[in-house]
Amino acid sequence: MNTIKMDKDYILHKWLNNEATPEELEQLKADPKYASYLKIADASSGFEVADMNSEANFEAISNKTKPVRQLQKPNVFSVVWKVAAVFALLLAGYYYTTTLDTSIKTEVAQNENFSLPDGSEVALNADSKITYNKKNWNDTRELSLDGEAYFKVTKGNKFSVKTAEGIVSVLGTQFNVAARDGLFTVSCYEGLVSVAFNDNLIKLPAGKKVEIENGKLVANEVTDNQSPLWLQQESSFNNVPLQRVINALERQYVVKLNLKNVNLEKRFTGTFTHNNLELALKSICEPLQLTYKINKNGAVTIEAKHSK
């Protein structure tokens, strides 16, 4: 029995390799068990095996695979350039900050005293501004002024105060400069002052002052004071329009003025204090036949006496 099975298995093997004879094939078909093998083999012979494109498959797999990132060795030249860039940035920042101008500004009703890099002293009146460069100071000793200031200059090379109306130059002295609203006033208290304006040059000795209004010399006279009165908390005027006095009052007091029927072209000669608003108003209004009223909110109304 086993021998017969082995013989048919052998014949089946030969048939799968296309080596079986017709007689042997007939023997397999006659056996029901082996006949089923022949049907399965005959049905599977119609199957087709898909072609495999090995190159395309490899490319698809490669595209889905993340590349391995290789560690790069630090480039010594790249590091040097980065350090140099940081150093250059710091150097530029230092140069920028050290070459910036220095500005000192006072607000309304505020005075400021300070020293310049060479030891020269400055007193800055209310609502004024001085600008200078610390880095170049010892070479130039030059500053810009908008407003009023009193200077005590140490001896040395030329010291210059630039304003919109003119330039004041000294070697070492004490003087006051006011440049506001087209009026340029220079008073010398010690030494000699050079005042330049509109291609004109005036040498101003101690005890003299000049007033230049809108580019024209209007006064060159003696000053009776040893120092500016504003240092003693007073403002002084000599035959000036009332508008200039009102402007000065608003610089020395934090106050809002309401003017009614007031002729601002009226001329005023006199002083007012910086320490008492009511006394200051009285000093201005009485000589000009004006009245004043300080309201509860702190505002001040000034009007002519004849107006109702």
C-alpha cells in the first residue's frame, strides 16, 4: 500500500516537473485523491506573478527614509568671524553713546546749576536748554543755548555759546546770555566778551551789556548789577513790550493767564519776583493800569481797568 502511494507521489512529482508519461498521468487521474491535486494545479496555472521593478522600489524606499544628519566639526574661522562681529557691534555701540550730545533742560519755574567738563559753571534759567558734547569738550568748549543762562568760565582756550540770534565767545569770564523770541541780550560781568551777530562783532567789557532785537542792535549800555537779577529770583525789564513780560511770567510760574482787552504792545520797565505770584502780578499790572484776579482753580485773569 505504501509502495503504491510512494509510486503515485513520485509520478505526481514528475508531473509537476512536466516529466510524467501519458500512462503515468492516467494513473493519477484514476485515483480520486490525486485527481484533486491535478485540478488545483490546473486552476493555479492561470495565475500571473506581478513583475517586480527593483530599481523603482528602491527609489521609493529611499525617498521615505530620513537622511542621517552628520555632525559637522566647528569651523574655527566661522567662530572667529562671529566673535569679531560681536566685538564690532559693541565698539559701534560704545562709539555711538560716547559721541552723543548732552542736553540739560529746565522746565517752567525751574532753575538748574551744573558744571561743564572743564569746571566752568552754568546757571540755567527757567524753560531753557543747553546742548554740548562731552567727548569733544576739551578741544572745542562749544555749546548751544536756547533760553537764558549765566556762565562762569574757567580760563583756557576759546569758549563759545551759540544761539539762534548770535554767538558769544570768551576765554575766561562771567557773563549772561538770553536768547528768546528774537531778543538777544548779553551782559558781561568779568573779563571780555565777543558777541557776533549778522556779520557784526562787538567786544563787550565787564560792566556792559548789549541787546539785539531781530538782528539789529538796540542797546549797548552799562549794567549796574554784579550778576543777573534772575539769580536772585527776580526778572528785570527795561522798556520792553508787555508780551515779553507775560512770557517771562509764564516761565517762572506754573499758571494759566487769561488776557482781556490787554494791549500787549504797551512798554514795561520794572521787575517782578519769582517767589510770590500775587506780588509779581501787582508789580506788572499797577504801572500799566491793569487789574488781575486769581481764580479758585489757579488761573489768572488780567484786563484793562476801564473794561467791564
